[in-house]
Amino acid sequence: MEQIHVTIKLFAHFRNGRFKEANHPFAPGVDCRQIILGLGLGLGEVGIVMVNGQHASLDQRLKEQDTLALFPLVGGG
Amino acid sequence: MDKILRVNLNDLTTRVEEVPSEWAGLGGRALTSTIVAKEVPPTCHALGPNNKLVFAPGLLSGTASSNSGRLSAGAKSPLTGGIKESNVGGTAAQMFARLRIHALIIEGMPKGDGWYSLRINKEGVSIQEETGLLGLGNFAVIDALQSLLGKKTGVIVIGPVGEMRLSSANISVKDPSGKIRSHGRGGLGAVMGSKRIKFISIDDEGAPGIQIADPEKFKAASRVFTKALMDHPVSGQGLPTYGTNVLVNILHEAGGLPTRNFTYGQFDGHEQICGETMHDTIVARGGKPRHGCHAGCVIQCSQVYNDKDGQYLTSGFEYETIWGLGANCLIKELDDIAQADSVMDDLGIDSIETAVAFGVAMEAGLLPWGDGKEVVRILRDEIGKGTALGRVIGSGAGAVGRTYGVTRVPVVKNQAIPAYDPRSVKGIGITYCTSPMGADHTAGYTIATNILNVGGQVDPLKKDGQIELSRNLQIATAAIDSTGMCIFIAFPALDIPECLPALIDMINARFGASLTGDDVVNLGKTILKTERAFNLAAGLTAADDRLPEFFKSDPVAPHQAVWDFTNEEIDAFWDF
């Protein structure tokens, strides 16, 4: 089965020991939860999940050339 | 016994008054807005003798409670023409509270051209003629007063922009490091300048201090409250590490980072100005990523930012300033923005209003997009010296737009819209429209729920739920602004069930009161309605509760979002 490619962007301390931005291949049908766990992140650590600039659920499946952005729970104002 | 200090500049007299019973249970914004609504004729000229400038510490200021050191300032705003409250950290609120000063009311206007200063101590307040420190920047005034009166002196001061009575002038308050924090928005520094008060010094030697009605109950509630602040990931970890500037990348990703004077929702230079880059830069240059704006702050979202030689450049370097000169003016050099921040602090000018004014000025062709060096030059040589161009820019985004015929002018009630695009983060657009303060993100910070997933989730791109979200947050914020608490306690308060009851318990233990959650909500509603009634009496109408036309006609990339609320939908905000 052909793989899909997803751009993953990490922010704040998620970058420590990982990366800012990377394009990774995944099996078709991969969802946000699987990618998060695959990065060694706990689901409770993740505050904001965005796919293509819109908030997404952990169950959302990724498509070819999607961008997944992961933020810890942070804020400002 | 708590007291009201009243300064009458018409005849240069001062009085110490008893606190009227109807003001006794009020603090902070509740008190400044109540006093302004009662004593200031709404149609008066904001820079005339009938306006009054009121300072009040919060209900919990001066206690051992975490994050309770905010001071409110209120008056009719020369920028919006409506009522204004702006609150600030620094050392003054706690000194006022220890001196048992419930509020300071400055009224009237001196005859002649002379300038004055006020001195506050345990005896009350006195008026002195002032000549030596006129024209100086805020940092020089604070240094001079510390030499003269000692390191511990409290200082409330206006810079040259306040002396010129420009509508972006702020009022600055000395912080625990001898630097400043500011009552930023709405031109309150111009009101202080119109009364020809250059500074207020505070000496709390021999102050009677705070009396807590039930110290044991207070201590217990305070412990629960502080734990909630430390346990929440935003107030306990996120803000201390990255400061508010962590928002650059979040808003960029969400398409809500206003770019090139609100033309786009994303900025290609975001990585150069973001909180992550700023954190690494601060650490590499030996600055401080954590710094509190007042004693007792456990969140410490501020920082000390050094230049490339490791020398102090600025502190209190906030997301809104960095966004405003960064994405909004296309400046990619964080050092230039930090330099501008420091000059704005010294001149005493609101960094949000001024950054947005520069965006409009760039749109008008007055200076090139992205030219940070020219921004710093204009700040120093035009605004700082009061040239005609400087006075136009120093009068705010609306003034620049009117003077140069620009139509893309992001203001509500003539106050500049801050760092969140209301087309792609719709809840904050409702706050901008309806807040009696004019466009002000802090008045009802829907970003928490629209973007940060704090206090639930409301889709930022849809209209559903935004009115109710903004209304609930504005009511809660009005109440929190009355306690002396930093607004960032709202993050744990929205998510941790013990937090808000502990805050109410502290107020009850402090005053021997028995307020309930409903009482606090009703306080928030009463404040908002009092402020709105002032605005309507001042001549503002529902037509002032609107976003500029371009937000409806010009879609913002990447979501191609437009502002699509009807007037009737917006006006329903006030159905409470």
C-alpha cells in the first residue's frame, strides 16, 4: 500500500530533542493519536492539535500532504 | 480605617475622606468605574477640568495572596470618548493597600502653566510644584526619584508623550526591579498630563498594613488558590517558560496572526520573532526568561531581554508588542522590536496602539514595511520630540488613518485592535465590538477557548457560541479586574474547579464577608452595565459596537474568513 506524507510541526518544549518541522511518511489512515504516540509524546501533554490550521480531534485521520501542528498546553494574552 | 484621597487641582488642595459605604466593598475596576460614572460628566472633554483620574488597588492587593498586586486606573478616555479602566502590576497597588488607600481621585486642573507632582505617605497626599523632571523619560524620572527618596519609593509617572497629552500616552508604574509596567491603553497618560501631574511618589513607611478578618481561613484559601496556579499547565509552566510571546506561532498556525496591517493571517517571519526563538535568545545572552511584574506573582510571565552584548535592553516584552511591530509591520528583527519596546516604555506610549499606528503609517507610505530602524528613529526623533508627524502617530491608529486617508484602519471606538484577527478568531471580534473599553483583548479573552482549548472548545471560525463565550468572559473579567488579580489567573480558574471558590473564600476571609459565586457574577454584570451606561450618556451608540468595514469585505488568508456577524447578533451581547 502506498504511503502518505504528513508535515509535522512541533512547538514550545515539544521541540526539545525532536525537531521543529519534518515531513514523514505514514501508512494511509493514520490518525493524530498514532502520530503523537509515535513521537513519544503523552496524549495528556498535548494541548492543541491542528490539521491544516484548524483544530482537530485525536481521531482525525491524515491525508496526503496534510500539516499536523502539535502544541503543549500553553497560553498568553 | 480605609480612606479616599482626593486631590483638587483647581485650588491645589487635598483631602482625606471616609470611604462611602457604597464603595466599601468595591476595589480595582469596580471602584474606578463606579467613581468615574458617578463623578465625571459623560460629555465632558477628556482632557478638560471635569474629567477625573482615579487609581484604586484591588480587593486583595497588599495581602499575601499570589498575583494580587494589580492597580486600576480609570477616567474618561481621550482615545475612545468612553469610560476607561486599565490595570497594571508594579509596586504601587500593594503600597496603596498597606496605606489603606481605597482610592486616589485627581480632579480639576491647575490655573496657569505650572506642573506638579503628588507625594503620598501615611499622612495622606500633598501637592508639590515640579520643574526639574519635566520633559524627561520614565526611566530617568524613576532613577532621579530613587536617588532622592530611596530605592523603596513607589512611582507612578508619565513620559513626554503624556506631557504632550497625546491619546496613546500611558501611565507607568515602577516595578520591583526599578523598571516599569504600564496602564497601557486608552490614553490615560494624556489625562494625567492634562492635569499637569508629572509623577506621584509613594512612601509606605509606617503604613498601618492590611487587616485580615479571618487570617486562618485566608491562609487556607490562599494555599488552594496558589496550588491551582502552579498546577495548571499554562500558568504553572507555559507562561513562565515562554512568556506571552509563545502565541506568535500558535496564532500563525491558526491563521489568526494579523499580518501587514491586517491584510493576511500568517507571517513568513514568524519563527524569527516567536516565543521559542525569544526564549533561546534570552538564555544565550544571559537574560532572564522568568520575571514577575509585582511581588507575589507566581506565574512570572515577564522576562529580561538583553542585547547581543549581554546588556539589559527591555523587560515586560509582550506578545502584543512583538506581534504589532513584527507580523503587523513585517519587522523580522527581534532586537529592533526590543529596542522600540524600550523607547516606547521610556516615552510613555502604549505599545499596542503605537504598533498598530505604525502599521497604518506603513500602509500610507510614510515609512517602508519592515523597517525597524526607521520605527525606532520615528519614536525617538518625531514622537519623542513632538514633531507634527510624531504627534499624529502618537495620537493612535485612527488618527494616522484619518490624516493620511487610509481605509484599512483596525480600530473599534478609535482604539487599535490587538494581536488576534477577528475574522479567523470570531469570539475575540465580539469582545472587540462590545467591550466598553474599545478594542481590548484582555476584556474577554476568548482566545483561551477559541484557540488554546482552555475552558472548553469553541471553533474560532464559526459563529456558534461566540456571543455567549465573550459575554461570560467579559463578566468574569470585570469581576477579576476588581480583585487586584492578574487576568492570567483565568486560565486555572477556567479549568480547575477549586480555583474560583478559593478566590472568593480569600475575599470573604479578608473582609469578613459572605459573597457567593452568584454575587461575583452579578458584580461583573453591574460593572459592565455601569460602563456601558456611561458610554451611551457620553454619546456612543450601538453603531460604535462594530468592526471596521474591511473585515466584512476582505477575506483573510489562509482560511479566507470574513467577519459575518449581523448588527442584531452583536447587539444581543447586551441581553443580560
